[in-house]
Amino acid sequence: MRKNTYQLLSEELGVSPKVLDRIEQAESDIRGEFDSLDDIMAYNQYKVLTAFQNNRISDMHFSWNTGYGYNDAGREALERVYADIFRTEAALVRPIIVNGTHALTLTLTGILRPGDELIYCTGAPYDTLEEVIGIRGEGKGSLKEFGVSYQQIELTPEGEIDLAALKEAITGKTRMVTVQRATGYGWRKAITIEQIQEWADFVHGINPDIICMVDNCYGEFLDVKEPTEVGTDVLAGSLIKNPGGGLALTGGYIAGRQDLIDDISYRMTSPGIGGECGLMFGQTRTMFQGLFLAPKTVNGAVKGAALCAKVFENLGFDVCPKAEEKRSDIIEAVKLGSPEAVVAFCEGIQAAAPIDAHVKPVPWDMPGYDDQVVMAAGAFIQGSSIELSADAPIREPYIVYFQGGLTYEHSKFGVIKALQALYEQNLISL
């Protein structure tokens, strides 16, 4: 750590030298990992730039209209750029998609029909999708209520997709098989592009008509390829995660085969209207600019996650993934072992925020979750997961999930403040 920065953090911001020494040691340990992450970032930056240039993006694409949003040149260009980046035939990129769960719901409900079967083969889906599928909650319009059946295949003990079990589960009714790339509130590594390619080839080898869908939240720009470049038919994600680059105010995206995107667009708006309507509310420019910055922003977040892993691994905590392991999302899970430690960690993250740093996060009953959840996020965009944040369900074994940071330096500061909070509350010794 450079002398001036060390001095500022120690003397003016009150960070313990013991904390800073731990950070400096961990950063030195993983310096070599940063080179490969920078190479992925550069590849994706030029990939995004090329998509902008090939679609001749100009100032006219930043203007907006009113009413129904017919013939919106900016919206159409933005969706062509997304389709190019994800190497798909079509895409939907809209502020009317309110979050990642909504994007996934549109994908599921737009494609699946009564009598179809959905298989999740990465274990339980993210908590907020349970009511969408019908695993819990009644009378809310779930897939189950509309006659779509569901199977769930657990990962192998090694964290691999259990292809043998999946083969046994697939039936003549199976219409869609889905992978959740990110860990969610699970203790596993994210599913890699190589695993996704093997899975998609395997499923299509059994039946080429089965749709392979990927929940791509938190995974964009973590590799030089996206799931739709290796056999996935359709994927979905949130603009206030990786691809929004911290600038998109809201929204989600879905990319894939033209016929699938058409079906999904009819669910998004109305049969017969589809993607032809939908106001952008003046958000096209920030969505373009955020996408352009996204590879660099994601790079800062994933470096911060690797640093977090190394710091807490050096202290003897279990972390997932480990600092040197290949990453396929921006999330770092740390098994802290007690509710007090989880809350202290989140207090440190909140104290590192540019917004609401004075606020103390507390566990609360959050809609869509079975357990109380504590969330730390002082973000420019409410709920943005590409900005520095941490959250955890208050349940054993008390795992906290760290992610984000619009720059590496800010993500690093989050690790510093989390470590400081744990140290000050005598929950760790340094």
C-alpha cells in the first residue's frame, strides 16, 4: 500500500495499522491473479466497443420519445448492441423490467406453457424465484398454478452439474432446463462458462428442442465468453448489476434466439404488441454509457472479491471461492460463524459507502425471503449490486455475501472497513 494512502487511512480515517497490514499482505499475495483479470477486462472492453461501432451508435440514439414508444431508434439500437455482445439473434433491454427476478420471470412465463416441465439443475433457485416457480406461496400466479411442473437437481459434492441425474430427470414433458450461474445464498462456486458449455451440449444431445436457459445475474464480463456463446438458448439479468456499469437507474435484459425473445416480449407487454412498444423514459444514454463502462467496473468488483477472499482466508475463515480460484460471478462468500460477526461485517461495508455511511444496517423481514436478512448498501442506485454491498440471511452457518464496488479502490475500502468493524468489536484478533 502506498505511503500516502496508508497514512491517510491510518491517521485521518482511524483504520488500525494491524488492519492495513493484513490488507497489504493479502493484496501482495494475489497480485499475480490481477493480471489475468485485467486481460479478461480488456477483452470485454474491446468487445463492447466493437458492438457500439458496428451498430453506428450516435447522439441521436440518446434522445427519447413519449407515449407508446413506437419506433424508438435508441431502444432498438441498444437492443442490437446487447444482442451483438451476447452473440444472440435478439435482445430486450428495458427499464420496465424492474429487476433480475422480473427478467427471469418474463423468460419463464413467456416460454413455458401448461403441461411443460422446468428443471433447475444447480440446486435451489434464488429465494425470490421460489414463489415464481411455486415452491412456496399459493394464489400468486406461479408457474405451478398454471400447470408447469418442476424438478430440482442438486449439484454434486464437488459443485458440478450432475449430468447423470439430469439425464434421468429429463422426460418428454421437459421444455426448459435452467442453470443459475451465481451462488445466490448458497455455499458453492459460481458455474463457469466451461461447465455451462458441457451442460448445454449434454442437454441438446438428449433433445435439441429443450431450451437451455441461464440466470446470468452477477456473471456478465467475468469471462471472455457469455453463456449464449457456448450453446445457451436464452439468458437474463439485471441492469443494476454488472452490465449497467453503475449508471443504469433500473432495468433488466434478456437475450437469446429470436423466436424465444418474441414469445417473452408478448409476456412483457401484450400478445400482438411485444417489443414494439415500451417507453425508455430517457434512460437510453445512461444504459449505453453504463454498458460501455461495465467491463472496467466489473473488473474492480471482482478484484475486490478476490482481496476479500484472501484477507479472510489468511485469518482462518472458510471462503468461497478461494482467492486464486477461477471466478464466474462477482460474489464472495465468507463463513463468519455467528450473527454478531455477520452484522459487524455489514456495518463495516455500510461505513465504507459514499451514501448513507452513517446508517447502521440491522436484520429485517424482507419480502421474498424466509429468514431475516441484513443488507449493507450505500449506493447511488438503490439496490445496485455492482456497487459495494454485502448481505446475509440470518441463518446458520452465518455466511455473508460481499460484492461490488464501482472501482477496485472502493471495493478494497469495503474490505478494510469490514475487517476494522470485526476487530473493534473483538470478533477477530489480528
